[in-house]
Amino acid sequence: MTPDVDLTAPKPGRHGVRDALLALDCRLFEFAAERNWPLAEPVLPRLSRSANHGVLWFAAAAAMTASRTPRARRAAARGLASLTLASLTINTLGKRSVRRPRPVLDPVPLVRQLKRQPITTSFPSGHSASAAAFAAGVALESPAWGAAVAPVAWSVALSRVYTGVHFPSDVLAGAALGVGAAFAVRGLVPTRAQIVPPARPRAAVPALPDGEGLIVVANGAAGSVERVRALQDALPGCEVVECEPSDVRAELEKAAPRARVLGVCGGDGTVNAAAEVALRYDLPLAVLPGGTLNHFAYDLGVEDVRDLAGAVRGGEGVRVDVGRFTCDGARSDGTRADEGRGDSARADGTQGIFLNTCSFGVYPELVQERDRWSSRIGGWPAGVLAALRVLRADRHPLEAEFRGRARPLWLLFVGNGTYHRVGLTPGRRHDLADGQLDVRVVHGGRRPAVRLLAAALAGPLTRSPVHAAVQVGRLHLAGVAPGSLLAYDGEVTEVAGEVTLEKLPEALTVYRPIPKN
């Protein structure tokens, strides 16, 4: 790296206000250098070095992600995005616009000084900008995590003056730029709190202050033990039934006749089974995410025990749409998808419901192929092998008559509600009662991998040469070949003949925290 300080550049002329501020800045720097900070001596220099190149913040983001909570993952991603923007701004504009030399180290005790002195210009402080950007980005998404990160960020900024590599004004300017970067990222990508779900359709559900009348069936194989115990602590009157995956449906059937509210903790497949039982018994459903993906719970706005317990105590609920598929000659093969090994299997193959998505073509075949190998080589290697085998096949996985025209398809994706990340990969739903099926089609042809990637990168385009996207209330497919696979909410079944997908508007009542605004 070469120094950014141009020693041949002429010094600026005299300016009263600027000269007074610079003099004050130097006095503050000397005051800090002369002070004895015994507790900071073993900590701040090491902390300052650990923040070089953002290493400290990447480690903090990894630790937050390891907590496996969606808020923490979003906060970590937002913090890193804010840090990246702040670093780019500082290094491309800030330091090259104001070429201020570093402070003279004479008043700084040798024990505080960094072994390797920075050679870039002093104004503004890049470390302070990165620290403030990361902390502000995290706090905008998760105030709790932001409160945990803020003292570390403040200490990093302070360490830059303590070790003598920056003036106080460098640190303040860098921190201000970092906070501005975090708000700029929020302007581009709103936080979850900014996305206010529609106020309707609210539902009258019983308020259970201590949880009495709530029976929660928990899938023990979905890693839900700790969550249901936390729910019992929050709602001591609720009853929890922990069971094996094969017993989930039977336990739901036993619990429904004696429950005021039917609860479920597990993955999307378990929630699907509970929703079906709740529909038949006309019961409100309380969903506690306990699987790997938890699409329905997260889109509903229930991310943890606190969200669900608050909604149950306050009697806060909404009505949501349910997707339904019916077909001639369908039969279940017991194959699992995503986290399906931990969830219940369907017995009725002629029709079914889906709360999240329903898909034909490549995805069900990927799931089936992956499950065939996962027990021998592990989940991720099996997924890679399955993708290679399915995408290299010469045949199309789905042949169907779509909108009156027979055509080969690589993928037909149907979402229960509109997904707001346009492209092949689904995003999040803001409204679970919009009355729409979100249909995305990847047309058949050569080179399926290229076609799927092109559809994923199509952005806001609803049509391209390889894919199409449309929102409808009902979809009918004819001429589906025997043995075609259909995946829905963590399940895979075989379908044939005519397949109809439709909405059941506002059919299911669920607990969900209602935003105060």
C-alpha cells in the first residue's frame, strides 16, 4: 500500500474558524494522550488491531448468525452491508478528499502505540466508520443485539484516539459517516419493522393470559425441545405434548377435541398437518417455529417464544389464506422434503393443503434424489450430487397442459400469497390473505441450469425468454404425466391427470402479534 498523504501539496491558507477548531482538536488529542488509563492499557490497543480490515465485525456477525434466530441473522447481514458501504465511502471519497496527516506520536506513551502504524490519511477514521456502521446497522434491525454491540463499537472508536492514530474529530466524522451508511442501507432495504403488515383481516381469538386451554404438539425431531420449554415458562397454563415424527398427526387429532387453541411447534411439514386439523375442528392455531426454515411462522410475524406468547396473552390473531391442491390418481409415497424427516407424512393423496408453496418439476426431483443419498454422504454433498444428476438429465421432469397448451416445464412454482422477491427464488410474503397464487414457470428446453439461473436473475421482469410469472386465484393443469412429483410444505407426493390449485380465502385463524401502529 502507498501513503495517501501528498507531502508536496501546498498547505491551505489561514482561516480563523478552521484554525481554532484544529487547535482545539489537537489540545483534546494531547489531553487524552497525557491521561493515565490503567484499565484501558491491556485492552484498547488489542481491540484496535482486531478491528483491522473488519475482522472483529465479521467475527461478531458470525457469532450472531450462530445463534440461529432470524432477527440475529438479519441484524448481522445488515451490519455487514452497512460496514461495506461505509468502508467504500471512506476509502474512495473521504480519505482522498481531506488529506490530513496523522497525529504526531510524541505525547502518546510508547506502550499504547500500535506496532504497525497506518500510512493512510487521518480524516476520517475508517475504523470508527466501520464500527459505527456495523453497530447502527445491527441496532436498526435488532435493538437488543445493537445494545450488545454498541459498547464494543464505542471502544474501537475510542481506541483510535487512545493509540494515537487519530484526532478526536477524525473519530467523530468517521462515526457520523458510519451511522449515515447504516441509514442509507435501511433506505435501500427496509428493516422488518418498517414493513407493516396489512391491518386486515383481524380475527376474534381467545386471550389466554396464562396459556390455559392451549395444547401444543411439538415434533421432538425438529429440535424444538428448548423452545417449547421456554413457551411453558412464558405460559405456565399451557399443555405441551412432545412426540416422535410418526406420532405428530395422531397427537394432533387427540388434542383438538379438548383444546380451545391448538398449538404446534415444528417445521413447515408439521405446521401443515396442524393447520389441516385446525381447519377441520374450527380451532385457532398457535404456531411456534421449531424447524430449519419456518417459512410460514416467519412470514406470519412469529419469530420466537416472545412473539407467540404475547399474541396468545393479548388475544391477537388474524385470518390467513390456505392453498389447496386436488388431483386425479394422486398417491403419497412418504418422501420427505427440506426438513421433512422430522415432520408428519400425509395419508390422503387425492388432495391436500399448503401454507407456503407447492411446486412441480426440478425441485421435487432434487428433494427425492437428495434424500436417497443424504444418509450415506451427508446433506450438503447429497444436495450437490442431486442437482448434478437432475439437471444433467435429458428429459424434462414435468409435461403438462398449462393454459390450454401442452408444454415441457423445468419448474412450476406456486406460492400461497405473493412473494415480494421477484425471480425464481421466493422471498417473503407481506400479506397472507391477498387471495393470490404466486405462479412462476421456467419453460422447458436445453441447458436447464442456465434457464433456472436466468429466471432467478430476471429481477422485476415478469416475463423473459425462459420464464414467466403471474398472480392468479386458481390454476388448472391437465395432462400431467403419471408419476410426476409435487412438493408442498415439506412433503412430496405423486400426481397424475388433472391437477387444480386454488385458494381458500381467510380460511385459517392464527395467532400473530399485531403491530401497535
